[in-house]
Amino acid sequence: MNQFNRILVVEDEPKVASFVKRGLEENGFSCEIASDGLMGKRMFNAGSYDLIILDLNLPYKNGIELCKEIRVSDQKVPVLMLTALGTTEDKLTGFESGADDYLVKPFEFRELLARIRSLLKRILVAETGGNILTLLDLEVNLSTYEVTRDGKTIELTQKEFALLVYLLRNKGKVVSRMEIAENVWDINFDTGTNIIDVYVNFLRKKMDKDFSQKLIHTQTGVGYILKA
Ligand code: CA
């Protein structure tokens, strides 16, 4: 999943910091640690991060101040507050300073991971205007033209991509070769729709062949259907 993978962790407790760093790296993220608020600010200014994890009580500059400063220059980067303080008032202060989520210590790593993934997904959806089509483990991003199955990137030509998007927009419904020809190739032809079969086969090789669950199905005499 990692088009988003640089995470800055601002945390002064070495044990927590290394626990978080190890877990994130095991899950494919790259992670850098700042051990106090000033260092966090410097690293934030110097680097480009996809998500910030901020402890609340930090030397030199606390998490609330740092979060407010981050928000002055960047309104979008997701900020997750990590803290031992868990009263409602603390949470509200965190949210008011611009944090997107809040996790109280002690926490389980998988809880942190779930929050991170959800924050990153929210950003992705916002950036693409929700332009992601999915079916089972297939994901097609209409903004970046990225196609993945089970997280693995699938390289498609422009025509294959257009064909896949058409099938995906009609998922669960049989589409005829004629319909495909008109909508994907923008041409009318009664005969010679052989090209459709050729392209469907290209697509099958790239996105179905290596997976046990096939998504493209032939409806004999009619056309094709994309379904799980
Ligand atoms: Ca602390």
C-alpha cells in the first residue's frame, strides 16, 4: 500500500520510540525519530513526511505547540497524537491544535497501525476525490492510473486500462463486445470485434493469471463480465 511511507515520530521515551519505529518498519513504512519538540520541528521543516506521530509531553516544545506550528505550514499532513494523558479535555486540546487522531498510552501496536492506515486512506481518498474503483483485491486509481491486485502493481497499457475501467464500472453485469467496442474504442463495428477478445486476453494475463480468484469471466455468445 505504501505510496505513503515516510512517518515522523516525535517521542522522547526511547523505549516507546524504538517500539513504534520497529513496528512501522516491519510493516513497510520508513520511520524517523525526533526525541524532543524542537528536533521534531526541525525535522518536519527539513523533510517531507506523509504522517506525523506526536507525543504530547515533550522537552523544549510540547506536542500541542508543535502541532499548531505544523498546521501553520501544512494543513493536510495527518497528525496522530500519542500520549499518556487521556481525559476528554486533553483530547479536545489535541484536536483543537490540529491533530487528526489521538491514541492513549499504553496502546497495542496493531491499534496504532490501524489508526495510521485509516488516516492515510482518508488522505488518499481526499486527494483523488474518491476516484478509486475496487473489486475484491483489485484497486484502480483513476487519478494516478495505478492498478493493483492484492497490493501488487499491475502495469497496463492505456487501452488495457480503459478496458479495465469500463468493465469495472459495469462490474457484475455482462457487457457485449459491441458495447466494449463503442465505449472503449469509440468505434462502431459489427464484425471484427476480435480485437476485444485479444485485449481481454492481455488483461487476463496481467491481472488474473497469477491469482487463484479470477475476475474476468466469459459469457459465451454474449460478452464479458467482471465479478468476484
Ligand atoms: Ca513524553
